[in-house]
Amino acid sequence: GQQVMQIPQYQHVQEGEDFTTYCNSSTTLSNIQWYKQRPGGHPVFLIQLVKSGEVKKQKRLTFQFGEAKKNSSLHITATQTTDVGTYFCAGPYNNAGNMLTFGGGTRLMVKP
Amino acid sequence: KAGVTQTPRYLIKTRGQQVTLSCSPISGHRSVSWYQQTPGQGLQFLFEYFSETQRNKGNFPGRFSGRQFSNSRSEMNVSTLELGDSALYLCASSLPNRESYGYTFGSGTRLTVV
């Protein structure tokens, strides 16, 4: 079945350093979504990418969708302690309906 | 507008018991999906309901069931609880079509089975 993999699983950074998490799907995706879950919280939708090669920015966050629509990345510039949490990518399961397959997430820890 | 409301927030049950969790989606969102989140397995899809019909189902045993009411509120039920059912159960509402702009998750129900 469809699999969505994320690396790394964990990442410790010093505040001010950059951070990148990578997401790879076993199948071509119609779109990819990114979510952030703070410790003790619930996932919060960040963004959806739809087009091949699409790049979107939200302040210090840059999201990219691969040309083949099978991979994506999230890059955070100059991390802050408020960036702490787990970042998940998710793709529509079999590109149908509202069912999403989530990656395992990358847990970001930021040392002040 | 109000977010997704899940009740109860915390629940402790004994093995063999059954449990019902409730979810009220964002007004206007007719699609409700349920996920189980555990440290070992991550976010696993349980089922999705739209217009009172189960539209998708994940790979969980028949002990897990759900339903949706005409006002889009949804419930999920787990019968004959096992220790491994301890998890955070998340409900998410969304627009029903493929071009939806992401899930809005509720705060979840943390179920502990002892």
C-alpha cells in the first residue's frame, strides 16, 4: 500500500540554526499537506502544495513539492524555540477522498 | 468560528469495556475523519464519514466503529477494549471534496486502557 516516509525522525538544533525535514511517498501524490503538532497538542494544518515543483513560503518556513510529486520538504530558517514540535507531511491515500496517509513525523527540538 | 470539539478529553477504561468518543466538526464541514495516534505507530487512519455515510475505512478491527449524524457530529465506538487501544484519538473535519484545504483537528481524546 501507499507509504509516506519522513526523515529525520528527530532533530536537535541550536536556536538560530536552520532545519529541514524531508518527505517521500511511494506513489505520486495529487497534493501534499504539512502539519505541526506542538508537544501535548494536536496537529495543526500549515499548508497544502498542489503543483509539481511548487514552492511556498510562510515567514521563515519554505515548503517545496518535488517535480515528480513524490517528495516534499519543509525548511525552517533561523529556528526559534517556538518552532519546537513534530512536523508531519501527509498525502491523500490513493489520491481519493479525504483520507490522508501521514508520514511518521520529524520531531524538532531547539536549544536556546 | 468554533473549532472541532472532542469529548471527553481524557478517559480511563478497563480491558473488556467499551467506549464512545464524540466529535463536533466545524460548522459547514460535513466530512469527519478519525485517527489514532500512538508513539509507535504514529497517525493511523480509522475512518471517514460524509453525509452520514462511511466513505473510507482504515485497517482496524471491527471493534472500532463509528457513525455520523445528520448535523455532521460524529461518534466512534471501541468495544472490548484492549491495552493496545490506549492512544490519542483525533477527530478532524474538512471540506468534503478533493480540493479541501487541510484538516482541522480537535484536541483529541486521550484514552488509557488499564
